Amino acid sequence: MSETEMDQPNQAVNPLGVARLAFIGCGVMAEAIIAGLLRKQLVTSDQIVGSNPRVARREGLFAKYATRMFESNREAVLAAQPSNNSSNGSLVILAVKPQRLNKVLLELKGAIHPEQLVVSIVAGARSEAIAEALLHPAIVRAMPNTPAQIGQGMTAWTATSEVNETQEREAGALFEALGKAMRVENERQIDMATALSATGPTYIFLVMEALVDAGVHLGFSRHMAQDLVQQMMIGSVLFAGESQKHPAELRNMVTSPGGTSAEAIYQMEKGSLRTVLSKAVWAAYQRAEALGKKS
Ligand SMILES: NC(=O)c1ccc[n+]([C@@H]2O[C@H](COP(=O)([O-])OP(=O)(O)OC[C@H]3O[C@@H](n4cnc5c(N)ncnc54)[C@H](OP(=O)(O)O)[C@@H]3O)[C@@H](O)[C@H]2O)c1
């Protein structure tokens, strides 16, 4: 495809309402968003550009998604600037690791077009700090989680007051390409979501691992225990979602007097499972808050 063709994104397929997107740092999360956007046909690959320092990664992404890749972050941002004849917006998505962010912001200082929206998924980085470093006030800050990689993510996001309604809609649609999205009120709630839904998969994986080990302890082979536990967890979550009943009600439905559930629940309460989970979430929240203050 020629450079000129690249500059004229296909506007026919554009339910996202965005003409161009630039991904700065194309690792796991950026790829999850790119794959989700293309899978849902919200944009076409010629609307997406990305930057990454490693040539093998750039070539790999170009081969897989046909997205134009740059070594320079600044060039990627410039390549995604809104064109004069389009009312559709342009997004710059910051998806580098937190420790790389300051260097990247320095490179991008002054390069963001006034009408571009900056979306940061960088853990712990405050919108105010990003806005100051970029000299650009329109910032959306989001916190996705790892199931986003299969389109089953939960993303909490918030926006600075300079983000307009159209840009808010575009950001919401972007995150919905990853699964579900929730607009929260402020960055404190982003830290809260970091502790609950973004760190959450690690709690579930630990519980999953412990239950599989318990199955092996009982005498099941590991793969049998894994299948039993995995489907039980998927089914329980879907059942809870569909039934719309309180978890305690669902639990009571299967807890017969003197039965197996009653016996197991007694042991879990004795072992303070609820308190341990609550303390874990609280500790993760405090950590998220502390990381934000450092940035
Ligand atoms: N993974 C999650 O579940 C999750 C959830 C919520 C938020 N986040 C946030 O999302 C961000 C990205 O996470 P990730 O898991 O996608 O990390 P990742 O896979 O390491 O992706 C980061 C990418 O940035 C590239 N990079 C390194 N230095 C760069 C530079 N100077 N300029 C441009 N790109 C550069 C890396 O390239 P190389 O591979 O060549 O080093 C890598 O491809 C992080 O800030 C993280 O806090 C992640």
C-alpha cells in the first residue's frame, strides 16, 4: 500500500467514530486493543499506527494486523493526526510500562495535536502528570485487565474535564472492544478498580490453583482436576450473572443442613477467607495509590 493510500483511511467502516489511532508501545495490552478493534470491525487496519523500539515486534505486528509501525513514538503520533477534511477524531494510546512513561512523554511533548485525545492505560500514572508533561489537557485514564486479551476484559476509565462528549464516546467504544467498560467518577476510583478488577484476575488464578491442588490432593489427576475446576468456575460466574440473585442466596440454595457445602463453608469462615480477601483488596488499593503519588 502506498503512503498516499495510507493517509486516506477507509471512513466507510468506522463505527468507533475515530479516523486514526496511534498506539505508543505495542506490547500485550496494545495488541489486545488492536485485535479487539479489528475483530469487532470498529476500524480498519489502515486507521491504526503503532510504535515500538524492537524491529522484530514491529514486523510481527505489521505481518499480523497490517498496521503501519514506527520506531519513533513522535512519528507515530504525527502519522495519526486528524486531517482537516475529517470530523472524526484521533486517539493516541499510551501503552508503555510505567517505568518507560517519563521518557516517552518527553519525546511526545508538543507533538500532540490539540484535537487528539490521549488515552493512557499506564498503571499508576496520574492524568494531571501526563497532561503537564505533554502540554495537552485532554486525557482519558483507563485501567483494563488481562482477560481483555480474549475480549472479556473489564476496563474502568475516567476523563479530564477538557475531554469533550464525542471523545468520551470514542473512548468508551474503544474500551468496549476489550469486553466491558465502566466510566468512573475520578482517579481515586481508578485506584479502587485497580485493586478490584485489574488486580482481580490474580486473586481468581490463586483460588483456581488452590482448588486444582485440592483436587489433586483428593486423588484426581491434575488435568482432570483442572477441567473440573475451570468449568465449575465459568459456570458459576455465568449462572450468578444470569440469575441476578445475591451470591449468598445462590450459596444457600445448595447448602443443605449437615451437608457438604455447610461443612466446607464452616472451614472457609474459620480460616477467615472473607477477611483475607478484603485485606488483599485493601492492600492492593493502598499500593495503587502510593504508585500514583510517586509518578
Ligand atoms: N497487562 C495488563 O493486564 C495490564 C492491565 C492494566 C494496565 N496495564 C498497563 O498497560 C501498560 C502496558 O502493559 P503491557 O502488559 O502491554 O506491557 P508490555 O507487553 O511490556 O508492553 C509495553 C510495550 O512497550 C514497548 N516499549 C518499551 N520501551 C518503549 C519506548 N521507549 N517507546 C515505545 N514503546 C516502548 C515494549 O517494547 P519491547 O517489548 O521491545 O520492550 C513493549 O512492547 C502498562 O503501563 C501496564 O501498567 C496492563
